[in-house]
Amino acid sequence: MTAKPILWIVIPCYNEQEVLPITAPQFLQKVQDLAAAGLVSGKSRICFVNDGSRDATWQLICQFARQDEHYIGISQSRNRGHQAAVLAGLMEARDNGADVTISIDCDGQDDINAMDEMVRKYLAGAEVVYGVRSRRDTDTFFKRFTAEGFYHLMNLLGADIVFNHADYRLISSRVLDSFASYHEVNIFLRGMVPLVGFASDTVSYERHERLAGESHYPLSKMLALAFDGITSLSNKPIRLITGIGMLFSILSFIGVVWAVIGALMGSTVAGWASTVCIVCLMGGIQLVCLGVIGEYIGKIYMETKARPRYIISERTWAPYERKYHG
Ligand code: UDP
Ligand code: MG
């Protein structure tokens, strides 16, 4: 490789005014170290994506951008969630001449020193390098249990994701070019990136505690992410439902035969309790099945609308301008 690759570090930020002043200089130092080591170009950038924060996050980002040219920022028109923020940053990087991107959270939980190895693996030929957590000691037992359960469940239900890998990863712009033609609006990057293919590698790192501020991912959001991930990547749940439906049809057929024989032999009793139980059970199962199918229909509904996946309202280097066509 002749010219050194231009690296863009993409960092989603949502209400992070406490932690940004701590981690932003660390990212800057890292980019400068990587450039000094001759691994990346001096034109590399740290791109903050403000995800519609309600606090002073965007003002901070603008301030950083004035201080050092390595810092730049884009702002989403409103809060659209972590996945959309990362996607916006990645596409921005690709459109502005980045050769390679690394997405990472802004809270200092992911070890930035893993970036050296990621870039080395990229230079050695990998187009995607997944950051994989080696240990989860700093997470609470509950977080660890739910998070690891999440990966197992996802794989079981047909979403092929890398175990213990969140959204800390290196992606080359070659992969991003192909990724840009994935137009789905239900985005689950962890599951989509492996689908694009290309040579990939992993780098393991230790996950730390958040340096400041609070997590925006309570259990309810994690469950929503898991459900979205499964239903946007796999049809297995629908198959499972069909299977359950068939099983219960067979069971009820046997039940009917048994009831008819019982009636013919005159040994039936007034089985109010059992009737109610069966009605409830069947009603419950049917509702769950309808719910899952409804979830898929909802996804189709959103896809057919094909709304934009992110809207950038401001940039630190070029303010939003209204474009007139025609
Ligand atoms: N984040 C975001 N939009 C949101 C929620 C979170 O851009 O709606 C960002 C947040 O600023 C952080 C990253 O996503 O950089 C991960 O969030 P967090 O640290 O709260 O989640 P956790 O690490 O606890 O799972
Ligand atoms: Mg975090």
C-alpha cells in the first residue's frame, strides 16, 4: 500500500456532556499516535455524531472542532438511536474520502488501544475487523447474563452475529460501498455487516466501566434491540410458529378422537376446568403468534415507506444549507 489510509473514527453521542471532555482528548491522542507510527494518514478524522442530544453535547463538539482540525462533527436532526447515528457517521466518512472507519462508543468503555491492532489487521488485508470483548468483569452480573443470553438467542434464531461483539469495529470503505446498497430501514449493524462478507478478522479487548454519565441502554432497550435484530435478520420465528401451530393441531386432533371415543363409551364428565384451560392456552398461543407475525408486517410497512434512515441537520465544517433544485 503506497499512501497511508485516511481513518475516520465514528463516535455516536447522545447526551454525553459529562464524558466527552474526558474521552475526546483520548481519541485525538490515539489518532495522532497512529499517524506518528505511520499506520494512518495525518488527514484522519474523529467524527462525532450528535444523536439529537438535549444537553450541551453539540456545543462541545463544535468547540472541539474549532480547537483541532482532526475533530469534526455532524448532528442528526433528532434522536434516532445509536444504530442510525453510527450509520450516518459511516456514510459520511465514505462520502468524504475516508479509506477506513472505526466505530466506537464515546463513553470510554471500549479500549481505544485495540485500534492499533485493528489498523494493522486492516493493513494486512482484513476489510472488517470486529472488536470482541475478552472479559465482562466490570459489567454487573445482570448485564452480563442478559447480554450473553442475547447473543445466544440471536444465533439460535438465525441472526448470524459475532459473539460478544458490539459496535466497536473497523470497516473499510470498500465494504461500506457495498453496504450502501443495503437499503433496509430496520438497521441492525451487527447482523448486517457479516452479511456483506469480505475478509474479516477479530481483535479482543477488555471492556471498562463507563468513565462518566449513565448508560442509555436499560433492559427494555436491550430487549427491543434483540427483538429488532432477530426479526430484521431472520424468518426463523415465523417457521417456529408454523411448527408450534402444527404440533398443537396434531395434539388437538388426538384430543378430539379421545373425546369422541369417551362420549361413545358414555364416560364423559362435565369438564369445565379442562375446557377453560385449553381455551386459554390456545388463545394465548394464538395471540403470541399473531404478535410475532404482526411484528414482521410492521417491518414490511416501514420498509415500504423507505423513509430516510438518518437526517443530518448540521456539520461542524459546513453548516446546513438549503439546496435548490431546478
Ligand atoms: N447513543 C446514541 N443514541 C442513543 C443512545 C445511545 O447515539 O439513542 C450512543 C451513546 O452516546 C454511546 C453509545 O451510543 O456513545 C452507547 O450507549 P451507552 O453507553 O449508553 O450504552 P451501553 O454501553 O451501556 O450499552
Ligand atoms: Mg456504554
